[in-house]
Amino acid sequence: MSFSAAIITLFPELFPGPLGASVLGRGMADGLWSLEATHLRDFATDRHRTVDDTPSGGGAGMVLKPDILAKAIDAVSPQGDTRPRILMSPRGAPLTQKRARDLALGPGAVIVCGRFEGIDQRVIDNRGLEEISIGDYVLAGGEVAAMVLLEAVVRLIPGVLGGAESHADESFENGLLEYPQYTRPQNFEGLDIPQVLTSGDHGKIARWRSEQSRALTAARRPDLLKQRS
């Protein structure tokens, strides 16, 4: 069974967006994964299709109503659906390559895109939403964050990128940042491709790449090296 993504959003017209292009789009066309965007306003009960209300206790902005959002989640993810339910949220756990890989090996995901000041906590609790963040900053809504999550996940679905070697050496796959990459021409603006890469000695190339990965990680993300020790 292919990976099935369901999005609950106020802006379904944004999807698939970049997810429908390049290798991800080909993977979708080949049936390796699918995407369905559901409009939250379809579950509103008044003629104005209202989905939000003022925050209890006062404060700026609006909050997505729990009854409307719960109906949408139940419709998209009925009882027996084994897909994890995810809320894109700046207060969520950071998205990692490991979490992306775990999701890629599963049946799919139901992703809620928040707007305004957020969603009623009772929906998060009662519908078991896993909060995931793509960084320490705040966006206007969860749609772009959902695309980031899905791009990170879908490219890891077997067959989407081709062979597993396509991403085996990428940043974070082995706890290190990826080594520098080069291609022809041999000389570009006075800089040559490192000689070791054109030596044909695969052992030396592997050692050079490992050394470069470790040096880059030490300089830019020493926290990753601490996690490996």
C-alpha cells in the first residue's frame, strides 16, 4: 500500500504545490504516494462558514474551533485509520531526519495546518495530535510547514529517488553533515576540484569525504558530534 497524506487546511488550493514537481511529482504519478487536501470550512455549520472564535481568557487573534476541526479530522481519519495525526506547530518537537524516515516507512500521515493563534487544546488532546515544528520561528500558517514535512518524508519513500544510495550520505543520515560536492569543469574561477576526487582511488575518496564531513560538522553543528559520542 502506498503512502497516503491527508491535509486539513483553510487553503487547499495551495496543494500539491512544489510537492507535485520533479521527482516527488513523478512518484505521485507512479502511485508511490498520494495527497488529498480537505477544506476545513466544509465542516462549518453556519452560512458564513465560520471556523474560528475569540480565545477564552482574552488576547489577540482567533482560535480554530474544536467542534469544527474535530469533525474534519474524524471525516479524514475515521476509526481504524492507522496513520499518525500531526499538527504543524512552532511549539512541537523538532522535525528530524529520523522522524521523517519513520514516517516514510509507514502508511502515511494526517496533517492539520493551523492558522490564526492556533487550535483549541482539547482537539490536540482528544484526537491525539503529534505536534511537529520545522524550526524556531513562527509562520502565518501550517501549510508551508506541512509541505516541508512531506518533502522530507516523501523523498525517502522507496522508489521515489531511485536507489537507496541516493540519500545514504546526505546530511543527518549518519549523524554528520554531508561532505562538499564538485563536478566539471576541472577549474572554475581559479579553483580546482580536489585532486583526491579525480584520483580514482575509492578508498582515499571515502576517507577524504569522511574527514570533510566530520570537519564541517565540528565547525557548524558541534551538537551533532556530541550526540554521536
